[in-house]
Amino acid sequence: MTHPLRVAMLSVHGCPLARLGEKDAGGMNVYVRELSRALGQLGVGVDVYTRCVDQSTDPIVPLGSDARVIHIEAGGVRYVPKSGIYDLLPEFIGNLKSFAKTHDLHYDLVHGHYWLSGLVGLDLKSAWNVPLVQMFHTLGEVKNLVARRPNEMEGELRIDCERHIMAHADQLIAANADERAHMVWFYRADQDRIHEVPCGLDADLFRPLDRAACRARLGWQSDEQVVLFVGRIEPLKGIDILLRAVMYLVRCHDHPRLRAIIVGGDVSKDGDELQRLRALVQSLDLGAYVNFVGAQDQEVLPTYYTAADVCAMPSFHESFGMVAIEALSCGTPVVASRVGGLQYTIRDGETGFLVPRGDPVVLADRLCLLLSRPDLRDQMGQRAAGVAGIYDWQTIAQQILAVYQARPPDLRKTPF
Ligand code: UDP
């Protein structure tokens, strides 16, 4: 009998146990947590290696059957933003290797998430002589394509590292055809090594609830028209575009009972983007219509999704955009930019609307249509709830397992 597969999952800056919606914690943390759990249930032994940021966290925390999180020290036990992690990688790699050696841990493959963990993966691939499966979650070249200010640009270092990882990883995972195309076009990645596997959804958590009860729980009035945003507060998410759309809805489309609820971010200490957004709310005189409610535990998000009339994702880019399928699965239509993964998860005109990125006028127009036509909103919501089955984590984990078991193509083959 062959022994069960053992995987070292690498998520240096994205602890699967982190509080979501704050700092750098979002979709990737959810992905690593849920995929590891689902693989564990399939009998794959998963150790998620992540950087330790909190003294009170146990070094090893179980994630479910056969999956656990292992905290590795590097650069002291404190939060370090993504931009400071690269310099800590040699220490992280050294400590990870000693941990594995001390505990006599052996793996059949390593699975890296994001370029920083990809670099760790390449080192472990050669040290342990195991294959590397890599997923990027976002790509520097694509971020630069949509950046609106110089400080949103990614440097050469990241892009060079991404190119290097793509050339040497055994298998690459893209969330959809769009991400695959970006890998091939911008980085000359080898098509044969790219597997398309979407992100998953916890359908037991994200399901339609009783709308009136959800509104009552959140203290929202029954006649309010609520547009919901959920996510990290960062420029790429285009929250400023949503605020401008809210202005059009209030001033031009006559929606006096409108409220935009922005879930995400740490409202106790405003970061740069939150400050910028609050200033915009003031200058557009929207104080009465916009609420920043801060990050919320994922367990309460179904209440927000169900209670809202519509969920808005005005992103400049999303590799996948888990919030879209969470909202849809709760029976709430999504109006989103026609970018990245959102083009595959939202059926334009059926479960929501796709709009040009960065265009508040069209966004306002589509939001207005859904807010003014409760019958259309309900029809779309009912169709939307049907997405749940497609993205079940067990199905996704099976697909990832198939990638783990795929025979690596010849790495010496020159791309193109
Ligand atoms: N999220 C959360 N609480 C918040 C904000 C976000 O739990 O206050 C979760 C949300 O449920 C989703 C993830 O964070 O699963 C965000 O994922 P998405 O792919 O939409 O965005 P990313 O963070 O990858 O850009």
C-alpha cells in the first residue's frame, strides 16, 4: 500500500488563522485554510507553514483532520507587512528546515502560495528533492497594468521572482483562463504546466437566510436600499469608484434611502486608503449614505450578504474574487467590474451585472436598475444561489489532488 500523500503548504505572509479583511488578510488566507482542511478530509496530510506574528499563538494549531498550521519565526514575532517579508525569507527557510528535521517530517511535495512563498518552495524543492506546485493569487505584472498611482506599482524584484518561479515550478495553478493567459503572456509560462482550478466556497456557511431577520439583526431599516462592499480596503478594490456611484445614485437617480455599507479594514486605526476614502466621502458630502463598519468575522458575513439588496465589486482586478461567489451563494446579485475572475463567476444579466472597470456612471446605472426593480433583484438572487454547488471545497480539493498526482512535464522544455 502506498503511504498517504504529505504536503508542505507554504503561506509565509498569509496565516490561515488570521483575522480576515484587515491588513493583508483576505482571499488567500481563506483559500489556504479551506483547501488544507478539505485535503485533510481526503486523507492528504497537510502542514501549512506560515510566519509567526503573535506571541500568544501556539506553534502548532490543528486545522481539522490531517491538517495543521505550523508557525515559524522569522524577523521576530510581530506583524510585518508584505513589503518587508522578502528580507526575512532566508531566516524563515532556515527555521522551517530545522523544524522539519527536528520533528522528522518528510513531504512528497510543496505547494506555494504567492510569489514570496514560491521562493521558499523553490529552495525546499531542491533541498528535499520534491516537486513544487505553485499558485500566485495575484501577479505583479497585472497589478501594474491597473495601478492608478506610482505607489501602487510592484517593483522589478517581484516580477523577476515570479518569472523565475514560473520557469522552475513543476506545476502551476491558475484560478481561471484569464490568469492562465496572464501567466503565459506576461511571463512566458509553459502552458503544459498550468492547471485551471477555481477557488472554493463553504456552501454550508454561505446560504440564503431570512432577509427581514438579517436586517433586524444588523439594525437596518426595511425600506433602506443597501449596497454592500466586502473586502480588504485597498486601492485595487475600487471603493472610490463605488463612492462616486453612490453620489450619482443619490443626486441623479433619486435614491434618498440609499446606504453603502463597507465591510473590511481596521476602522480603529485608519490606514492610508481608509483615510483617502473617508476624505472622499466628506468631499462628496455622502456622510449620511456611507458606513465603514470594519472587518467582520466570516461567520456573520452571510447575514450581511442576505440583508443587502446588492453586492458591489468595483475592483480594478481580481484573480478570482471569493466575495462574489459568497454573495451569490447567499442569493444576492453582484454588480462587478468586468475583470479577471469576476467574468467567470457572475453571469451578466442573469446573476448580476458586469460593468467597465473604473466607471462610476455605468456602475450607478446597473445598481439603480436592481434597486428600483425588486422583482428583477429577486429573480437574479434566486439564480445566483445556484452557484454554491459548483465551487464546493471537496470538489476543488479533488481537482488540486489531481494536480498533485499529475506527472510533471519535462522542465527542460523551453517555453514557446
Ligand atoms: N472577509 C472576511 N471579513 C471581512 C472581509 C473579508 O471574512 O471583513 C473574507 C471574505 O469572506 C472572503 C475574503 O475575505 O472570503 C476576501 O476574498 P476575495 O477573494 O474576495 O479578495 P482578496 O482578499 O483575495 O483580494
